[in-house]
Amino acid sequence: MDDDLLAARYHRFATEEASGRSPLYETLAHAIAEDADILGFLSTLPQAKQQPNLLLAAVRHLFGIQPTPARFRQTLLANADAVRALMQSRSTQTNEPARCAVLLPVLARLPQPLALIEVGASAGLCLLPDRYGYDYGRATLRPQADGAAYPVFHCAVSDAAPLPTSLPRIVWRAGLDLNPLDAADPEEAAWLQTLVWPEQAERLRNLQAALRIAASVKLHLVRGDLLGEALPALCRAAPKDATLVIFHTAVLAYVAEASARAAFAERAASLADYWISNESPRVFPDIAHHAAAPASAGRFLLSVNGRPVGWADPHGASLEWIAAPRP
């Protein structure tokens, strides 16, 4: 990726993702996009490792929060080898459990009980929607927690959104990832916490609570590629008397080839009773074509079996329901 494309990528991250959520990361990303030396550093990395979240998290993980563009630049360029090594050994795998808040209105409407398979599961935190609490403003739900602390996710929803009246009944769950993470491993948990943006204290507390729950559950996470044999094997292992759901959120953007994304979509739809996608609209443009533009930029498109049903905040903070997709 040349410097102009890299710069555009960082400007886009600042305006579409960080704006309104992390003033510091918005400022840093714009500054990186205008800094020839940092763009030169990024150009030494594979394209998949040039993403803004990974660079910002790597510097923060090694050296703490850098409060200004000047400090960030100085720290990065003085420690380029260490940052490069961490970026090459890690991936973002932003395991955001709050995304369950936008998945829940879909999951609760499906024939119960459910068997869930998450593709790109990371530590599997989104496999636990029945273990979390939700506040939709006009409706709240709480799990049977047995005294254990659980996160509560706040999600602003449009009037048309079909709010659930109860949590889904999940009888089986499994995850697939190129590099599954163990929520009980302190080092891996620390990396996931670093991926939470600096100003987001509530998001961090919720992540920590979700990590504790996942560590206690000991989720079944399998290493494998989304087009390999592991996914069909997991589908075969799911109980036959449960509704099988394959879902993913903020994963397919990392699959560069449109043909590979299309092949996965066809496979997921054929393997499961329901296929739920929560991704950037650029991932599946044919599905996005059937949805009017969202009220705000930078939204994910939530779809079920290839049909758009909602525009979702990337971190699960809002859901704008699509009552009638365009033909």
C-alpha cells in the first residue's frame, strides 16, 4: 500500500471510527496520516499489519498512552523495532462483547434453543450473549448471574427495532479463529484490554467482566480458517435439535479478496439455519445495495441470511432497524 492510500486509511479511521468515541485516537490518526516518517515505518509491514488499531494499540501496550502526536511520533520512531515486532506477532482481534447488544434482537427472535458458532471468535466473548445484561432505554434484560458480576451494555435503538423480552436459550456454542485467545491467560487478556480505546472506561470495565465470565465458562474455541474444514466439522458437532447459527462481527473486512468473502457467505448460508453478518457495508456490497444509507457514517450493516436488518454502531452502542429493505 503506497503512502497516499495509507494516509487515506488513517484519515478514514479518524473520521469514521474514532470521531466521537476517542478524541485522542482521532487526533493521533490524523497526525499519522500526515507524517511521512510514520507512513514509511508502516510501509515496512505487511498490508494486513498496517491498520490503525494495531499500531495505536502496540505503542500503547509497550509504552503507555502517548498524549500528543509529538510524543507518539517520538516514542514510535525511537522504538521502531520493538513496535514492529509486536505488530507482527499480534493482531487486533478486538473482542467487543457489547456487539451482543445489536445481535440480541436477532438471536431472541430465532427458533429456540440455539447452537452458536462464531467465526473470528478471538476469546469468544460474543458467544456469551445470554450471560450479559442490556439496557435499551425502553427495555432492560438481566441474566441469571448466581451472584457473579456481569457487564451491562447500553444500546440506543430506533423505534422499529424488535426488542427482546427474554435472553436467548443457548444450549451449545463454539468459536473458530486463526488464533484463538484464552480469556484466562493474563497476557492475552491484557492485550485485549489494550485494544479498548483510552477514554472508554465503561467499555473497559465491561470487557474485564466479560473476560472473567469467559474464563469461567471455558469456551470451545477451534483454530482454523473460515474456508477450511474446521467450520463444517463444528457444524456437524452441533446438536441437531437446536437452531444452528453461524455469525461474525468485524471479521470479514480482514479477508482481502471479494471472491473469498463471497465463497464464505455461500458456505455459511448452506451450513447453518441462520447466517448473521455484522460488518462494514463494504464487505458485502450486494447486501448493502438493498439498504438505504444509515443516519450516521461508519455504521456496520447487520444482516440475516443475506437480508439487511439494521445499521449498528461498530462497538454495539446503537442499532437503527431496517424495517423494509429495498428490492
